Amino acid sequence: MKQQLISKLNKQIKLQDFILQNSDLNLFSQDEIYKIKDLYNKSKKLLNKLEKEEFEIAIVGLEKAGKSTFANALIESDVLPSAPERCTFTSTKIVYGAENKAVVKLYTEEEFNEIFKKFLEDLKYPNVEKVHFRTFSLNEFEYYFNSLEEKDPNLYHLHKGTTYEEIKDILKYRDNLELTGEVLEFRGDEIYSDKFKEYIKGKEINENNVDTSKPRSVKEISIQTNKLSKMQKAIIYDVPGFDSPTRIHQEQTAERLKNADAIIFVVNIGVNPNINSPQLSILRDETDNDGIPLKDKLFAFGNKLDSVNTESHIERNKNIFINEVVNKYSLTTFDRVFVGSALKYLKEKNLRNDDENIRFDVDSGIDEIRSALEKYYKTERMKVLKRRVDFIVLTLKKMIDEKVKDLEIIDNEEYLNIEKTKIYEKKSREVINKIVKELDTLKNKIKREFEENKYFSDEFEKMINNNEGLKNIDDNLVESYIAKIDNILSSTAPYEKIEHEIRKDLHMKYLRDFTKMINSLAEDKIIEVENNLVEVFERGIGENSEEIEQIIREFINSVIEETKYKKGNFDYLLERFARNVFDILLNAPVSSKDRISMIDNVKAELEFLGKFYNASNPKILIDELRNKTSSSKPVKLSNEEQIKTDINKDIELLKKILLKAILPAANLEIAFSNSINKSIMFLREILDSSNDLKKDELDNFKAKIINKLIKNDIEMIDKEIKTLKRKKEFLEKIEELGE
């Protein structure tokens, strides 16, 4: 059976290690991984125990039951201090060795302070994290604890004789604590010396006081003795008593019992054979870490039978004890219950030479329980170990079976395509809806802007005021034209011809300049609107970069190419409303017959413009064009200054009429706004698929943008697919390892 169990454990360890090495698959939850790690550690320990044939025995009992004396008797040694001087603060490990040796591991300051703070936490002491036992005030602690009697009486009475005394004792001898973290060794006969035993029992100061600083400083004690020759495979633990006042000791005891192969429960039946105690429920009801009831591993020893009050009580106490253990509490079976006197055994073997007397001659019972343990080691122990191995195997198998059942391995390609489509469509809807919403907002904003402001009039006026176009002429210009005319004498210059040439050139140039200025304003606004559209798309997409901006611009231009404003769109309106005024003011001299004739020919149109020029007096426009303020007869030009004055007067009037009449009449804002809104609405229709004219462009745009946006999601799917594949391979490997 041993080799079968070793083989099974090796397989389990390999399987557990494989699972832990692949924990990144997240097939098992974090709690399950912790559980598997625990199984792994148990398997390693159990394998080591099987290979070395170790036999772990835990000796436990109520205080003053004589369990340390019993342990000494069991190993035929007097290495452990015995009651009443014994003060157990940690488990003492005893193993066989050719050389007598003891190893004492001490706590560090930090480790001990953590234990001390746990004591205070049990008492709900405030701000425990700031406490250090070296500086902790005993007076403040006692004041706090005494206050609990009224504030929390249950807590007070629960800890009054236990944790409270523990903390006081620590503080009383804290200066003597040896918290160096050192490992001390005692060899040969040193293990029987007081120097060593003080780390177990403490140092007696007087009849009523024991300095417990040394045993409290101990983290672990291990004793190797050649006296254990009859039980060389045994590892014996002398553990703190059930009724230890310290919670940490109680936890150590419970943990040691669960790990043991056999438990020996020592009871003082010389004083009282009844074993009624709240702590007995641990032995009766608890199971170990592998699901094995503690009582299945239990042996009971009724100690100190030689110390009964009268000889007649020997048989009585023995029978009461056996009945309590076997029948009343069902702790173990009759063949595992023994009675006697560990002290008598030590006396018989000349291992104790003190003054403690044997009152009545009884069988020590030590040889009998040792023989029973040896038999148990050869037979029942292997059954217990098998149950432990089976527990590990079944626990892991159950976890794996659930994963195999729950994990659905699906077709990678199909899964990827379906998930890609889902993510693509979801992201497309999300992005398009956001863009459409932003477009509606932009459309309304542009509409309000052009309704509330006269963009072209205002911007054109700024350009005029900044002297960016339609400038007045100067002397140099007039002189340059004089120089162009042949056969001119300075005294008889033909000024009418000079003015005609200047006006002819200005007429064409200024009409072109005006149109160019207005179109320039429109183009600037178009660039602004296009930038706004790009920003709308970027907000909808949720990202911006040069690459994304380029994709957006290409899509917008391809979609609204036919509907967006184009250079020259305003030429017709400007020609219609401005051409006549340019002809009148720049082609015909002031008060000339040509001017009068031109005015009369387009009088109806001028009257229409007059309503914008001056709503209260529309005729004033025609009057100013006729130059009513001067003589009705044409004035013969006499010098260059008069040419400049007349032309500049007409230029100023032209600019005034352009601003006050022509631009308002043309209402370029409405035309421009309608053009932009038409483009936006068309763009919106394309996006929400209510217009299929540009479906290819939309699909191409979405493919470029959405695929970029879901790149990480697609990568996650690819990663998930790889993980699923690994999980499948992982489970296949698990099934292979578990066979």
C-alpha cells in the first residue's frame, strides 16, 4: 500500500503543479487556486511522511494532567520539564537522533509585537496598529480593561483570567524577553540542563512567581534524542493544553491535532476521572484538514492513577475514565484507552530522582500504550494516510470535473467572426449615433449664427476699414495715367480722357476685387465649418490623430462634394445686385449724361436697393447716385486734384452702398447657411443610412475608423481564443495526468 500511495501522491503533485503553473488561464478562481496550493503543500508533506515513514504523534491534555511527564516516559527520557513547573507556550517537537540535541528558534521583535497586538485585538483595544509592547503602558491598559466591566461585560469576563493576565505577564517581564530571531543549539547533556529547560518552563523567581520571558520568546523548539530508539520514526509533539489561557496556544493545539497521525489525550484521573470540559468538543466533533475525524486517530491515557485519595479509588477512577472516554463521549474505542502513571515509569527506569512520591503501586501503562502505538503505526496508520491521500485526490477531482463540465470549448474561427461582427456593429452604431447627434447640434448652431449676425456685411466692413480693398486713389495714380497719354501738354491736359481711363480700369478691377473679397470670406467660413465637422466626427469617434483626421476629411469631402459651397457660388448674386452700382459710380463721371442715363435705365432695381439703403427714405440712394448736391450741369475738369476728388467720392459712396444696400439685399448669409445646412443634412442622411447614394463611401469610412477603434477588442478576442485553446489543451493534459 505504501508504494501505491507514494505513486498516487507523485501523480497528484505533478497534476497540482501543472495547474498552478497555468493559473494565468483563470480556469480556476483565486480561492480555488489557494485551495490547490494547500493541497499541493499537503501532498508534499504527506509524500515526505510516507517516504520517511514518519509517525507524527500529538500529546495533548488539560493543564496539570502530566502530559510532559507522559511524553518523557514514552520516549524514556527526562528531557521535558514536567508539572508543576512546566509552562508551555509553544509546541515542543521530539524526534529520534543518534546525538542528543535541542534547537530553539527565537522570535524577532517584529514577530512578537504582531502576536502582542493580536492579544489586544481580542480585547478590542483601540488603535492597535500604533502599539508596541516595549512602550505600551501597563497602567493605561489596566484602566482600559477595567472600563470594559461596565462597557462590555461579556468581553471583560471572557478575558479576565486569560488574555488580561497574559498581557500583564508579558509587560511584567518584557525587559527579559530574548527577541533576537536567533537559533540556539544545546548538545549532549545540555538538553537536560536548566539553561535549556528555562526556554520551556521559565525561570522560578520565588514560590509564587515565574519569569516567563524565555518561553514567551520561543517560536519553535525541536529536541533530538537517542532515547527514542524504540520509536525512531516517531515525531512527538508536546502541545499546549486545551485550557491554555492564550488563544494563540489554542490555535496551535487545534492545528497540531489536525496534522497528527495519532493523538494521545492525557487526563489526570488521580484527582478527578471525569473529563467533562468544553474543549472536548474539539476531539469529539472536529475533523482534520483531510476530513478525518480526530477521534479516529485518538488514544486516551488516564495518568496519575497512583495519586488517588484511597486505594479503593484506583479501580473506580479507572472505570469512570474508560466509561467517559468510550461510552459517554465516544472519543475512541476500548482498545485505545490506557491508564497508569507516567511518573512511576520514569522512577522505575531511574529517569526521575526527585522527591515526588508514588502513593499506590499501579501499573505504569506506558509499555502498553507504546505497544498499541507501534501496532497502530504498522496497521491503522497506513489506513489513515490512505484516507488522507484519497481526500486529496477526490477534492481535486471534484474541482476538475466541475471545470470540464462548465467549460464550453467552441469553434475558434466561428467564435472570432461572430464576436468581431458584434463588436463592429455595436461600435458602428455607437459612433454614428454620436456623430449624427453632434451634426444636429452643429446645424442648429450655424443656423442661429447666420440668423443673428450679418457675417458677410460685418466682415466686409472690417476689410474696408482695414483698407484691404476698394482703396481710394492718390496723386501718384493720377499722374501715372497722365504719363500714359500721348501728346499731352501740362497746360492743356485732357482731364476728361484721364478720368475716363482711370474709371474704366477701376471699374473692372474693383468689381473683381469686391467679388474676390466676398468669396474669400465665404472660403474662410467654409474652412471653419469643415474644421467644425471634423471636430464633430472626432467627438463622435472619441479619438483624434492625424491619421483619423485624414480619414474623416476624405470621407466628408467625398460625401458633400456635390452639395458644399464652391468658389464662385456668390458670383451670380453679386453680379445681379452690385453690377449696376459699379457701372454707375465707376464707369460714368459725376453728373455726366451717361450716369443719368444709366440710373434711369435701372431705376426699378435702384428703388429696390433704396429700401435697404434707407428704409425711411428709399429715394435718397438715387439722389446720391445723381450727385444732387452739385450743379445739374457737368463740371469741366480743370486739374488732377479734381479727378482724384470726384473718383474717391464715388468710391466712398460705392463702399457705403455695398454695405448698406447690396450685401443686405443679396442676403448672402441665408444663401451660405442654406448651402452648409444642405451639406450637413446630406451627410447626416448618409450616416444614418436613409440615403444609399454614398453607401460605398460610408462602408469604407466605417471600415477604416471602426476597425481602428475596436483593435484592442479584437486583440482581446484573439487572446481569448488562444486562452480557450490553452484551456482545452490544459484540460486534456489534466485528464491525461489524472488517469
